[in-house]
Amino acid sequence: MKITIDALEAYLFDRYNEWANEQSLFMKLVEEIGEVAEVLNKRAGRKSTDETDLQEQLGTELVDMIHYIVAIAAINNIDLERIMIEKDKKASVKYNHPINLETFLSTRENNNY
């Protein structure tokens, strides 16, 4: 099953719109960023660990970050997909990238990837 940003925004809007606010969601995001930093420190050997699967733990913490980022966008009615494509177009021009996200997605869709 594929998850689109648009679908995740709709789901999280439904979950948080009535009671959450951007400040509380942002504080949860900051907590998750700290947890990602902790896993990265363990992977780099800067912090001791008894965890055997730091890859899985990193994935879990990154998902938590994405959750709160998209939730903040959702309750503020921000269309992340549209903004992501527009921002990438500008960055592609600025940094002279050979392809932008919109072109990549169109090519991918046409080739059934």
C-alpha cells in the first residue's frame, strides 16, 4: 500500500483538527528530532547502546517526525505536495539540477514504477 502526502494530511487533519494546536504538535516534533539524534549518536558510536536494530529504530523515529510535520501542515491547511513541487522547481533551477521532482514523478508514473 502506498501512502500519499495528501492522504496522510487528510488522515491527520481528521485526527488532530478538533483538539491539537501547532505549538503542541511542534513540541512533539522537537522531541522526535531529539530521538533521531540519539539513534544517530548510537550508530556513530558516540553513545552506548544495547539496541540490536538501530536501523529499525531510526526508521521508527523518522516516521514519528514525518507524522508531526504533516500534522502541523494539515491543521494549518497547507498543501505540502503542491509546495514541495514548487519549492523543488525553484531549487532545481537555482542549483542547476538536470531534473526536478515534478518531471521525475511524471517520468516515474509514465514508466509504471
